[in-house]
Amino acid sequence: MTGPDLVPRLSVIIPAYNEQESLEDTVEAVTAALPDPGRSQLVIVNDGSTDETLVLAQKIAASSPASVIVVDRATNGGMGQALASGFEQATGDVITWIPGDGEYDLGEVLKGLSELGDADIVLVRRTTRGQLGRNMVSTVMYGLIRVLYRFDAHSYCGIFLISRERWGSLTIRSRDVFFTLEVALRARRSGWTISYVTAQWRPRRAGRSKVFRPTVLLRNLAELLRFRIALWLGR
């Protein structure tokens, strides 16, 4: 292949819940990082927002140099449901995702494109997070994952790069925050070659995190245990 065909067609999922203050800047940064916006697809998932997120997403879709699909979920279902809805619409050769709050730079994630030739999936590890409470909780969760699954998830931020063909061969049952960890665990269980790149965590552009909450953490813990049981039962 020569010329633009060397660059795979990308689909980038952008889940957003009440991100009216950050979505426009986030999408602008994502678009700037695309190797070829004209051959790329953005899937913005409005996850039941109660602010102007949907209006902004529609405005972005009308003016973006990339192809933009807006998925409007009537009710807030959380990260897993938002990602699942977005991945269903992805048509690119390679699929990834970026949170709508601007915490990660797509340009750093796309360093993993060069790894996909030899790897089946590329997982993204964050390099910094200067929040003591989050770091402590993450350390505990990583320890549990290591004990339950013998998998080193240290610093895995949940973002990944995968070909659409490979994605189609995975069955991800979680529809909660466990969604992205299940992707990694099922890839490992399938014997896939896993590669890693790093991306710097940045403070969100505006608002507060919807993930780092006690109820969400408890649900994630419950899914860790349920998934371990499901694997023991061969599911």
C-alpha cells in the first residue's frame, strides 16, 4: 500500500456525560491528533446528559472535518453502556476511545498504531495521577486483579487500540466500568499478543469525575468477582 492507504481508517469513540464545558475542546484536540481526519470517524456518545452536551455534539458533527456520528442515549447508563453503544457504530479499521473530559491525549494513544502490526491489541498505561485517594484505590484493585487473574493491570487506564476484525471476535458482557478491564482479560485469556504504550493522565478540563465514586467502585469490585466465577464456569 502507498500514500494515504498506509494510514488505517480510525474510529474514535468519545463517551460524554454532562461534559458541556469540556467536550468541544476535547473533540478539537482529538481531531488535531488524527493522522487523516477526512478518513476518520468520531462517535460521540451522549450518555443521557442533562446539560447541553447533546447540542454541542450535534454542532460538532455539523462542522467537523472527520465523519461524526452522534449516539444519543436517553438515560445515563455509565461508561460501559456508553462505550458499547459507541463501538457498535464504529466502522474504522482500527478502533479506540477517549473520555470526553480531556484527561488523555489521543496523539499519545495513537503511538500504539505501530504496535498493532505485531500485537493483537494495544493497552494504554497512564504515567501520572497526582491524587493520593485514587492511587490507593487503584493499587488495591490492581492487587486483586493480579490475585484473581494473574494479570498485571498496573496503570492500565482502560483505553486500548484494536482492529475492527479483532474487536468482532470478542464478546464483552459487562456494561459497567468493568467493560474495559474485561476487554484486557478476555484478550489475555484468548492468548492474544498484548502490547503497551503510555499516555500521561491530565486533570479533566472541567467538572468532576463520574467514575471515582464509592458506588461505582463497589460495582467494579462485584464485577471482578462475578467475572472470575464466570471464567471458572467456562463462560
